[in-house]
Amino acid sequence: MNKNTIAERILDFLKGFPPFDALTHEQLLTISSQVKVLYVEPDNFVFKQGEEVKDEFYVVKNGAIGVYREKKLVDQCDEGDIFGLRALIRKDQYFLDAKAIEESIVYSISSSLLQDIIISNPKANQFIIASFATNTRNPYSEDDKGTLFANLEFLKPDASGFTEAQSAVYSKNPICCSPETSIKEASLTMKEHHVGSIVITEDQKPIGIITDKDLRNKIATGIHHIDEPVTAIMSSPVLSFPPTITVAEAQIATLKHHISHLCITEDGTSQTNIIGMLSEHDIIVIHGNNPAVLIKEIKRAKSAEGLKYIREKAQNLLKNYLEQGIPMVFTSNIISAINDAVTKQVIELSIAELQQEPPTKFAWLALGSQGRKEQLLMTDQDNALVFKDKDLHEEDIETARAYFLKLANVINDHLHTIGFAYCPANMMARNPDWCLTLTEWKAQFNSWITHPTQEKILLCNIFFDYDLVYGNHKLVQKMSKSIFESIEKYQIFLNFLGLNALKNPPPLSFFRNFLVEDSGEHKDQFDIKKRAIMPLVDAARLLILSHHVKEFNSTIARYKKLQELEPQNADLYDSCINAFKVLLRYRANQGLKHNDSGRFVDVKTLSKADRLKLKGCFKPVKDIQTLVQVRFQLSQIM
């Protein structure tokens, strides 16, 4: 076989894998004609730790090369994988061993070609940088920070035109008045300046706000007289924000707090001078595609069918956000706000449908991914209901229970109509076991925590991510308090949660030992939820509970709080945040592409770039599981 034929065959192989797929045919032919082909027998070394770096890097053609640190396998390189790059760019000694796990053929490529052809190609160069993440010596060191795969900007399309990341442009001349001003005077001032709000200040600090809505609801209805002082109808305290607020943050604030005007103060608190005003109209002008429009449509909807249509539009919004490479924190917050608004409207419609007001205070809780504000796709429902039983007689409690079970049944049916499927395990408020009094929930939590079984641990994992969607927040606060009281008395419960968090270790490699389902409907598919997303979720929940913190439900918010609480582990938690963002984005894209939950991935269809992208997420998963195992001394009870 002549040299040109060999080079053509090498070219045909290389062009199927990044970064070579970004090169021209001529560039590939130049590289392929200079490749050295190495045959490596099992247990033989390509290079050893401490050796001087050779003037070449390597691509696996066939077989498998293990990368070892002190005889411990840290990475496995399979067909198309690159290794030996990091040391080559450092130009010193090898920090790792590279040894054949099985009979292998390896292509050796000169460093001069790396510099002249590959690094000079922007797309190829970005991939080279990213590949460091899979066999970096210390992925959380300051030197390597920024080269972790999940951190790289090129993972996202160019977002330079992304409005949400820009600072919001606010009015720097807010219209203000004193507390003694009459409502009539304030209204005339608003009319004179053509504004929809006026801020009540003391010493230039905001203490309240009046909007057009207040005038309609409180003056036009006759509830208050126009000669009364503005303090009679102002909304107080004022929600204040800093001058650096972005469009994204402003949108989320208007959705979350149901407000149309944001006060801008010097430091973002109401204790400093007001310097500006940002209205919902300003945000819409800045960015026409505002989800607030969807929220308004949701509030006007009169049926589950109408809400279904609106929620489907939210999927298009999600698709657009993903295509634009918009940050996942913003995307998940917006979709979660829409999901919560849909649920609230369903509850209001369902109460009206029963033609009977609730007999006592209650709270509707979102559980699982919705409770964590990570439900981007139309996945199963997980919800529960708690109602007040204090001062109620037994017969009144049972009457209330019958009402709330009937209400929950209507709500669950409507959510199903909208597209949120019934939970296969029946973990929904219509289930009598998930529609309980506050006293019963407290007893339930205590039982789960003090007598943990595998089933009870699973229930804790689902329930302990709960979030109030509708109803009385004091009931939920009392529930949270009872959970921590039980954990305080039975600390070993956290060890059981820890064991559960280690049940699904991530796969080390993509081509071999890839942990796919071995039977059933999803045979030979990779479960991205079970093997990659949930280990990060479970670890974050466990660690935040161990610090007696309940205020943070989302996985990203939990890791950010953990960075504050444990600065010594800040880099590890940062890597978990980045990995989680990549996995959440990937699953959402998969779900939209296949019109399903995005949970199961056909490994055979993954491109090399996607394999590397996901593989870069497995290192943080492995490391956070190691931290959990050591901290909770799980090796002694495993």
C-alpha cells in the first residue's frame, strides 16, 4: 500500500472527529501524510510520569488507552480521543502515565502541525482547549480554572446580542413626593409628567410607591378619598434594586413579585437614595420577546385548554432561549415562573369550579424538578397539599380533607390536560397520602427521618425539594422547621441520604463501560437524569440540609450557597454548577428534539463533540460523590 493511500485512510478516520472535522481537506492531508502509526500492546506505555515530553500528541485509532495517576485510572481514551496535549503545551515533564488497556493502534501527530494548522484554526483551537478538561491534572486549581469544559464560552452560540445579559436602561429622573402629599396632588404630578408611578420618599429614600393600578383599585372604587395622604394607598415596603440590574434580573423580579415598577437605589436597598425607576414597559421596549406577556395571558385564561395553548408557547420560548445560548439560570427561572403562574391559575379556576371556598388555610407544594425550579420540559407532575388543622374538631378536619382531595383531583386533571402528565407513582396531591394536615405531615417527616427505608429515602428526595406555589406560607415554614428538628435528633439520617446519593456513579468513558440501560424500553440508552443530573442534585440537597438551610431549592442556588458556607470547596462547587448547566441544557435540547422528557440518550447517535461535552461533566460528579462519601464516612457502612 503506497504512502498516499495510507494518508487518505488516516484522513478518512480523522475527519470524523473534532478538532480535525473543522479543518480543510488540504490541511487534513498535510497532517495525515505526516502521522506516525503506533501499535501498543496491552500494559505497554505510550509515555510515563516524569519522562521528558515528546514532541507529539496522540489520537486513539483502535483500542483503549488508560491515563493513570499513581497507578489509579483517571481517564480512558477510546476511538477518536486525544491525549498527551496538556504536557505538550506546558513543554515540561509528563504528570501522568498513558498505558494500553488493550491492544491499541495510536496515531502520533507532530507538535509543529498542532501549532501551524490546528491552533491557528479558531474552531479547532477551542476544541483543543476544551479537551484539557477530561484529563487535567488538577481541574479545580486556579491555573486551570476557565479551561474546564463547562466553563467555556464556545459551548454557547455568540450571545453578544443577548439583551437579557445587558444592564437595563432605567429612567434617571424618578418622580417622587413626600408622605404628606395628598393622593390628588400625587395624581396630578403623575399626569403632568406622563408617568405611571410616583415614589414616596423620606430624605430621598423610598418608603412606598403608588401606580396607576393603585389609583384604579383604591380610588376609582371609592375605597379611599383623593384628599387622603398618599401613605393610605401606597405599596410598602418598596422592592429596590441596584443600578447594575440586568434585563434578565428585571424580568424575573417583575414575574416573581407581580410588580410593574422597580425602584433603583444607590446600592439596591431601600436604605439609600433613589436614583431611578424601571417599568415593565421599559423592559418590553428593551426586549420585545418578554415572557411577561405570557404571564398576563395565563392570568386571563379561563380554562385548562386555554392554558395548554399558552404553555405550548412557552416551549417555543425555551427553544429560542436554547438556540440563542441564553444563560441556563435565566432560562430556568423564566420557565419556572411560567410553570408557577400556570399552576396558580389552575388552582384559582379549580376553586371557582367547585363553587366553594376552601374551609381552612392550605398550601399547594410543587415537588421534584418543579420545586427546584428546573422543570424546563413538560414532565410528570409531583405535588402535595398541606392544610391547617389547628383548632379544628375531628369531624371538621375530615370535612376539610374531603374538600381538598376533591380540589386536588380537579387540579391534577387540569394540569394533565395542559401537558403535565400524571405521576406514574401517584405522587400527587389527589393521593390521600400526599394531602395531609400540618400535624400529619410533621408526623410523616419524623417517620421518614427516624425510621428510614429505601422507599422513605426516595420520598424524602422528592419531597425535600418542595416549593410553595399557592397558599399559606406559614404552614410551609412550620413544615420546614419540623424537618430540621427531626434531623437534629437523628443525624444518622443524613448518612442514609448520602448512601442514596452514591447509588449512581457516573461512567468514566463514553465508548466503553458506558452505563446504559440493559433492558426494557430504553435498552442501550444512557439515562442522563439518573447517571449525571440526579447525582449532582442529590449531593446539593444533602449538603445544604446538613447546614440546616431550607431557603435554597434549586441545585445551582444550593451550590452557590455552599460556596459561601465552605470556601475551601468553592472551586469544586463551581465545577458542579457549570456541569449542571451543561447537563440541563443538553437534556432540554434532547427533549425538544425528540418531543419527550430528554432523559434517555441514544449513545450511538452522539457526536464526538457531544461525547466530550458530557464527559467533561462527569469529573465534578465523581468528585462531589467522593466528598459526600468522605464527609459522611460512608465507606464504613457501604
